[in-house]
Amino acid sequence: YEIKRGKYISFRAPEQERFTRAKTLGVDYSEDALKQKISRNTAPIINTKTEPTVPVTPPTASAPKLPPKIPALNGGLLQRIKVIGDDLKRRERGEAPKPIDSYDLKLMQEYGGSEGVLTLREQCRRDMAELQNSMDAAGERIQKLSNLLTNIADYNRTKPIYKQYKETRLFSERFRKKHAEDIEAHECAKSRLEKVKRPLPKVKDIDKKIAELKETNAESSRRYSQKDREYRDWGKLHSYFRSLETRLESPPSQRRDPARHVKSNDLSL
């Protein structure tokens, strides 16, 4: 591993492209905690101000119990998921997987292996279902309020014409034929509004409620997209943990050693 000290201590595994900030891994990896663990292991504390990158062995930390709710995907785990995606693609191409390192084992212990990740992924799916139900209910409410707004507008717009129609006795049929569209719209709106509880809400109040529901739906949609990305990431982590467990459960003689499976073009006898 390489470590770098700045405002926050960060380190990078050999297969990582970017450094991971220690603070994203929890309180066990704060600067003070790292110093205490290194001093207990009799490893000298190196002043990284003069040497920006120094290879050290990361301290081991006790794995916390699996939380009841889905945890956040921190920066270090997201970076590892990217590495996991690359490794899964290598295995699909029939290439040798990357060696199992200590960080893989730490992640498996922290998240309860493939079964623990599967539980977290299921929780994420339930969260997505709840958000979808919430958005569907808000959408139905918006549609009902929009229909109510249309009926109120049609009723108010055609009310003068309908009043003239009722006051016309000698030429009522001729008047109705001339203003048939407005009169029918008024009668239809009036019939629908009779089923609405009195007093009727004001137009500005309906507009305000629709705007609030649309804003809530937009936020729910944003959270749904985030959960959807997390759901896919948990799926990658589950597949990766399952492959690691299979490799760890197999006898040492059956584990594939990449160094022994390098393709060679030497055809000499």
C-alpha cells in the first residue's frame, strides 16, 4: 500500500488508480487511530511530509456487526466496486482473476459475505418499491387535482352562457344549438363537481398542492435513481463475494494460480 498525507490521510492498494481517504472507512481509520495501531505493532511512524508516499501495511480493525439498515456506499467501497467490475469482466473473458488481498477479506467480514450483501441488496430493492409506490400515489393525486381544476375552469367559463340559456324560453332550442359546446361542457362539469365535497377548493390552492406534489415526486425520482445505482453496485459486490467464497472453499491444489497459467508461445519440445 501507498499512503499520502495532506489534509486527510489517504492510501492506495497496488490495483487502485486513485487514493482512498482513510476517513471514508470509519473512525477506526482516523489519523489518531492509525497512529495508535501502528505504535502498538512496533512499526515506526514515518513523517510523510518529507516523503509523500511510503509503503506500509494497513492496520487490522475489528469488523463491526452488520447494521440493520442498508449502509451508505462510501468512496473506498465504490472504488473497490469499480475494481470488482473489471475483475468480473476478466473472468467472463476466461482470464485469470486478480489475487485475493486483505482488503477483500476485510470487506467480506464487514458486510457478512455474499449472504450479507444479498440482504442489503434486498433492503435496497424494498426501498425502491416504496419510492415507486409513493410516486405512483402522488401521480394519481396530481391527476385527480388536475381534473378538478379543469372542471372548475370549465364551469366558471361557461356559466354566463348557461345562465342565458336557462333564461331563454322562446328560442331555447335555437340558443342551445348555437352554443351546444359550451352548454354541454357546463353540464358535464356541473355533474362532476356535484360529487366533490363543499366548499370547493380555490384554484390557487389546487395549483399550490399540485406544485408541492410535483416537487415531492421529483425528489423521490432522484432518490429512486440513486437507489437503482446502489442496487446494481450491491449486485456486483454479491457476485464478487460469491466468487471469492468459491475460491476460498476450494482446496489449495485446485485454486488457480495466475503465474502458472500464463500463455506461452514457446512450441519447442
